[in-house]
Amino acid sequence: MKLTGAQIFVECLKHEDVQVVFGYPGGVVLKIYDILYHREIRHILVRQEHAAVHAADGYARASGRVGVCLGTSGPGATNMVTGIATAMMDSVPMVAFTGQVSTKSIGKDSFQETDATGITMPIVKHNYLVKDVRDMPRVIREAFHIARTGRPGPVLVDLPKDVSMAECEYVPVDKVDLRGYRPTTHGHPRQIASAAHAIETAERPVLYVGGGVIMADAAPELFDIATRLNIPVTNTLLAKGAFPEDHPLSLGMLGMHGSVYANYAVNDCDLLIAVGARFDDRVTGKVESFSPESKKIHIDIDPAEIGKTVEVDIPIVGDARNVLAALGEQLSAKRHDDWIAQIDQWKERYPFKYQQRADVIMPEYVIEELYRATGGRAYVTTDVGQHQMWAAQYYKCSTPHQFISSGGLGTMGFGLPSAIGVQVARPDDVVLSINGDGGIQMNSQELITAVEQKLPIKIIIINNQYLGMVRQWQQLFHGNRLSSVDLSMQPDFVKLADAYHCVGWRIDKPEDVGPAIARALEVKDGPCILDFWVAREENVLPMVPAGGSIDQMVID
């Protein structure tokens, strides 16, 4: 039986076991939305295409599945660009579908025409422009395969209007055969043996783990090696939960706003074992002085990452789970008592700390209270800025997929729409969306999406009436010349909540923080806003100045 391209589109999504699509309709995708009307696949209507991509991103990170989003041509596609770039930087499996003008109209400056594949080429793992309806099953099958295999990432599929209306016989595609795309999933045995020898002979080893460990579901293998060999573990922002942060071997996050003891350990170790991490600038600081005395092992699925920033001694290309499993088979239990004792001294001397006050809420205290109230079991999304770093420092995560944040691109506006995706993926779990008063205003329209879907997201606003991180840099490095960072003219977020048919509270006294959080956790039928008015000029510390060495942190 012949089907239209729009029908084939939906059948392909069903074939990939897609359960939800985040999207926004428009002229050239009307045929697709006409088929989606039958609700065979859940569609969540966002209020801006930017948010659709972030919601698909959050869904993918929380569920481990491929996130799917859909927008129309022209401004619909361009509105999706920032979200796609965010997913690319953080290696998130996603397929983004954009509508396109009819094939005969392409290149003629037609109404709502943009070159979606050209625009997104630098920020996707791959993209397609489908010109023949008969190619659609193959293209969509390949798109999902590329998105989820190897180093995950976003794939864009551009669908012209006439292709979605054309008819052909639909034959499902199962087999994918892409010449030139053969991700290496198992590490070379000789390199693994070399790594095992280096680990067994090291006296001061450190495991440095990135988001690739979570994407590869390698947390159990990581835990086995770390605990059997008594190796301390530090994680990047995107790897929170890859190793339990409440475990004695955990060093927490390293880098620009990481723990003092994590940075000292990385600086002084004699073996650095990097797994699924890319040595980004927020971690290394000044590259020339990064972990200067260590031999370095780098395990990564993407060969392009190895040696890109830091020269390594033992490169291993492969899936983190497979490589760690093979490595674990060659390692015997070992202790590093002197090294652990040194790290424990640093932990005791340099904990995360802040000055508690009775007259104003400290932002760190809010995060601590959220952690206590949820038992550390909530799924946390953040926006970008100071609150993001305080959340990373004070909300300890014990399981993978639990902490979801824009790492590589640092995208403001990520927090709320990504929380929508997370809550859809985890309907029975508590979801906290931690935001600054700047970032929340970039996608606050998505409150109505959460209301419409009855998603009980707890929207936390750390409100210091500043673009806080920019203000901090201006204070410390630009003579306190505070240029264009004052947000004291802002909406009443409690009234905004009411306008969007949900509840909200303003909290400005320390003694009211705990009760407000408890009250929010009782709300089950939709989102709520907690607007915490905090100390305006509190800074995120420790801090490594841009381009500085990680052992030269500003601590106080």
C-alpha cells in the first residue's frame, strides 16, 4: 500500500520506538501534523522552537534514548540552531526534523526558506536534505543510527513540503550500511595492556571522567576499577553521577569552579586516567601546566579528541564501557594509602564553604536545602551561570543521568525547557529546574507548556538581580566596572506564575527556605516557582582565572 511522505515519517518514528516528539507546527509541516493528529506518537507543543530542541535534549539525557524535535522551515529552523549546537557540544543523541519549502522552490528565496542543512553543517554530527520520498525510510533509519552510535550527537533531517505530500510504497529499513562510518567500540588489546601496567605501577593515580562515561552506561565498570584499586575519581560537570559524589573516593568536580582537592590531586598525580572526557579549557586551565608530572591515559570513542588539546601517553579509542570492562579484567586490587591520606588532608582543609548569614539567603544554602529535602535523589537541570556552579558544588549526585546542564556551549535558557524533557522521561521522579533570574527569562514562556502537560517541575530561581557570573568577572578582573549586568528591573515571578496558571512564592528570609521547598514538593499537578532572593554579590569560589593554572585557584 502506498503512503504519503508524512505517513512514512510517522511510521519511521514508530519503527525507531519514538514515544514523544517536541515541536512547533508551521506551513510546510502541516501534512506531518495532520498525521500526528491521530496521536499514535505523543507530541508536546512548546511555545518556541528553541525550547523544543532543549526539551528533546533533556529527554535524551535523562532517558538514554534519542531525543526528537520538529520545527517548520525558515525561522522555525533557525530558532532550533542554538539547541542543536548545545546538543552537539555535549554529545547528546538527537534527531531534529525541519520542514523545508518544496524542492522546486529551494534556492529561490521562497517564503520562509532557509538553507537548514548549510546553516547547521558545523553543529551537527550529520545532516540530510530529503529530495525523494522513497529515500525517507533509509534517511531516517540512518539518522537515528548515527545519532545514537559512536560518539552520540544531533542529526538534522530537512523535509521539503512536496516530499511529505508525495506517495510511495513504504518498506521499513532495518539494516544500515554507511561506508566510512565504523566507530571503534573495542580498545586495542596492546593499548589496554599498557594502560593496565601503568595503573598497577602508579603511586598517585586519579580517574578523570567525563560525560562519555554516562553516555556509554559505563558507571558500573568505573565504580569497580575505582573501588578495587582505591583510585580517587574526579568528574566534569557533565559527568556528575557517573561515580557517587558521596563516596569517600570522590573528588567531585574539577576545573575552573571545581573543588580545591580535585584540582590539587590532578596537579600532583603521577597517572591521570581520562575516560570519556575531552580536556576542555574549563578543566585544564593553562594547558602547559596541566597535570605536569603525570603520565596520561585517554580513553575515548572519538579518535579526534585524543591528542587534540593535551598530549597523552597511552591513547585508547573505544567505547568507555567496553574498554573499562577489558581493563578491569587485567587489574588486581591495590591500595594507595599515602595518596588517599594526602587527599583527605586537602578535603579537610579546603571544603566548599560560604559565610552563612541571618539577614539574607545565601545561594549555596538554597542548594544545600534542596539536596537535603530531596535526599539527593532528584533529577536536576540547570541554566547557565553562578547558580549552575553552586548546583554542581552543593548538589551531590549518586546516579548517572541525574544532573543535566549545558556544558560545552553554556546556553542560557536551557534550564526550564530541558526540565520539561526530563520530567516527560521521568514522570515519577522529582525534577528540579535551577535557574538564575537572567536565564529563566530567556524561555519563561515554556511555563505554559509545563502547565498544559501537568508536569510537576520545581522551578527554582536563584534571584540576585544580576547577570551574576558576568558581574563576578567584572568585579574581579575589570575593576568592578559593572557594565550592563544589573537586572533589578525584572518581572514579579510570583505574578508571572499566576499568569501562567501555576503557583509561585517569593522567599527572602533564610528561615523560610526549608518550608518553601517542602511546600513545593507537595505540588503534584503542575509546575511551581520558588523565587529565592539571595545575597546579590556572592561569588562562586573556588575559581581559576581564565588561562590560569588549576593549582593557582582563588579560594577565598
